[in-house]
Amino acid sequence: MDERTFDPVSPIPRGVASEGRRESLRTPGAVSAQNADLGGESGADDEKLNMLLERIQHLTRQAREGGISSEAKRSQPAQTLDLDPCSEFVPIEPNSFAEAQLTDTEVEALGLKFLLARGEASGREIADQIKLPFVLVDELLRRLKQEQLVVHKGAAPMNDFVYQLTELGRERARRYSAHCTYYGSAPVSLKEYIASVEAQSLSRQHPQPEDLRRAFSDLLLSEKILHRLGPAMNSGRGLFLYGAPGNGKSSIAERITRAFGPTIWIPRALGVDGEIVRLFDPVNHEEVPLAPGQGLWDGRKIDRRWVRIRRPTIIAGGELTMSALEVTLNTSTGICEAPLQLKSNCGTLVIDDFGRQRISTHELLNRWIVPLEKRVDFLNLPNGKKIQVPFDQLIIFSTNLEPRDLVDEAFLRRIPYKIEVPDPTEEEFRALFRKMAAQLGCPYREEAIDYLIAKHYRAAGRPFRCCHPRDLMLQIANYCAFTKRPLDMTPEYLDLAVENYFSVM
């Protein structure tokens, strides 16, 4: 047969192709000439391809050497991952279920319950649901197919398949759901969570005067208050904010967290001896998503079981009950919800209107005697197990009542800072009117404020409050909007606002 037989794949005769290759080898300048004809584009593409290949080889070597240890995870510099440089903890994607401190059965249960609820899903959709690397989930799905728990319904892009449960798989998924219906993100171990709290603790943050000024930039606070708040915040322990109502205690408490590092990482859920404890709460936590990676492949390898949030500020008022301070079990789903103090770790927990809760102050404070002293808390799980968790937040008691009338000396000793928020001075009172008028776009008139202070404060013996300028100006703004008049600050409008606002005060 002629040497120039046809290759079954290529239409070029083998002999001709061989001669062409030998000719190219004999004329090395031919390749350079071709690249020059492409305008240099091929060279740039080759450089990108080489960088990608080098990165793949590095990750392959890393996997062969056993991946990244837990200690390396915590010490991984944020700058190399293009993250917040203030972060001292960055969760790195696990290379195996064992490294993630998960068993195959735990991941299998999540995947089967998801397929039971969804009906069908591709391997990548399952991996996205349980927040684990696709390469690990794909290997597990192949094993489940061999065990006849799932079948391929069809092909999916990028060497993937669409999976569906068999009758045997549905039966096993129902057994898993009978214990717990949860099929979200794979849980993080308690040990990893404790290490993350230690690395991101408030005790590692030391706000300076400029940090406080930035945090309270939208409030008018005296230097005296700032210098009393600063040491309390640096202590990372509890404090009392007390004083007359309307002077901004709640506003101060809500903004204290801004003076600390901007973001932290928390697990979406914790796994403790087979119990799922949901930690990430969209009501109390504000997620700060990562910026999208460059290109189709994100080389940062962040563990998606964790979520980056702003340092939390959780506020509990008169609705607070003892059940909110314990792990609560939803009996219909089998999912546990973390208590408020666990959700506020590395942030601030504000007990607003302290003394007006539906539970007695002594019952509430006795619950926190040990945590405030030892900086650890003990929680009971539904299965009867008691666990020790960090109690690492700045806890603030905000009250209109005198602290010594609410609690005894033993508890006051454990709250080292008691800060009174006083009434504003006349100068501060006028400054608040100027600030509020600027925000509403209303002209500020000094003579109108002179009239207000003389008639409605000095003559009436009424004390200044920080909230009065805001509330009175909003009364004027609403009246002008209703009557379709231009917004202005006049004695007539101030009389109307005072009549409405102070009618029963």
C-alpha cells in the first residue's frame, strides 16, 4: 500500500503530513515568520497559556504533597489572594473530605437530599449547592452511580452529567431527611470555627481616635465621649451606656462596630456530632461578596462553606427571651439555629432598652455571669451534648435607667465600663439643627433657633435632647410637603412642630 495512506482522523495523507513536519524542522525560521504574520497575537496567547499551565502544575504538586494544612489555612496572607489586607483568617478550599473534616456519608446525605428535593441536577449544581469543590463531588457521584443510588439522565457541559435518583436512592434520601431536612452548604467543624474566632477576635483590634471619628462621623459626639468610648472598645469587654432617652445611646451602640476591622469570615453552618447548627443569618449578617476573579478560572480557591460578612452588630430589645440565647431546634426540619451571642462573635451585641425585656434582669444577667468572666459560653444541643464555644464580642447594655438600680455589684464588676451619654449643651444643640437642616436642604436661620430655645426650652424648663433637632425638622419637612410650601425654618413652623411633638411630653 502507498506510504501516503490517509489518517482516519485527519484528511491530510500521513506521508504528506510527515514531510511537512520534517520541512518545518529543517526551516526553523518558518514558525517565526508565521508568528510575525499574526501580528504578535500568538505570542501573547502562548504566554497566557504557559502561565495557566504553570499554575495547574503548582496545584497538582500541592495536591500530591497533601494539600494545605489547617494551620496554613489560617496563616495564608490575604494580600496574595487579592482580599481585604486586614483579614487575618482566610478559609482555603479543602483538597479532600477528610481535610474538610467531613465524612463521605455526610456529603452523600446532603447530595441525595438535594436531588430528592430538586428531582435532577448536574454535578456542578450539586457542588454549588453544598459548597464543595466539584472534583470531590464528582468522584462521590461516580461512586453513588456504581452503587445504583443515582443514574445519568443526560450529559452536561465540561465533562459533567445530569443526575437523577433511583428508587433505592430515593429511599435512602428519605431516611436522611427523616433526621434532618437540611441540604445546604456542607457544615464546618466546631474546631475550625473556634480557630477562626481566635484569629479574627476583637481583642486583636485596637481602634485609635481616628477610627472612632470615622465610625461616628454622622453623629455629633464630644471629644469627652469619644475618649471614654475608646478604652472600652479596646478592652473588647462589656459596657453600659446609660442616660436620658433621646440622646443617642442606641445610635452610638449601632456604630461602634464600624471602628473595628471591616469584614470577617463565618461558616454558613456548623456540624457538631451529626447536628447542623445554622450560623449565617441574612437578617443579622450583611454579606460582602468577593470581587469576581479574573478570567474563567478563579485561582483564589476560597472555601465556599464560609461567607464574608461585615463585622456583625446584633441588636436585641424588649423582645429578647431566654430561648434566643440557646440553641433552638426546629422540630419539623431537624435544623438548629445558633443563639444571638454566637452570631455576634467578633462583633457587637447590643441589649437595647435593658431592663424592659420580658425576662427579669437577674435571670438575663445570671445567664452571662460566666461568659463575661471566662470569655467562653456553654450551649446544650438537642442530642443532649454540651459544647463550649467562644464568647468573643463587645456586649453593650443600653438603658435609660440607672445601672445600680438594675443589677447588683457583682455583675457591675464584670462590666468594667459605665458611660453616661449626657444631654447636649446649647452649642451642640444648635450644631445639630445646622446639620439636620443641611441634610434636608433647608436654610438654617439662627434667629429661628433663638426663638425656639427662648420660648419652648428656657421658658418651659425643658431639657435639650439630641433627638429633638431631627424630630422637629422632620415635622417641618412633612408639613411643608403636605401644604406644598417651600421648606424653611421659621418661628411659625417651629411652633407647629413643637405643638405636635411635645403635646403630651
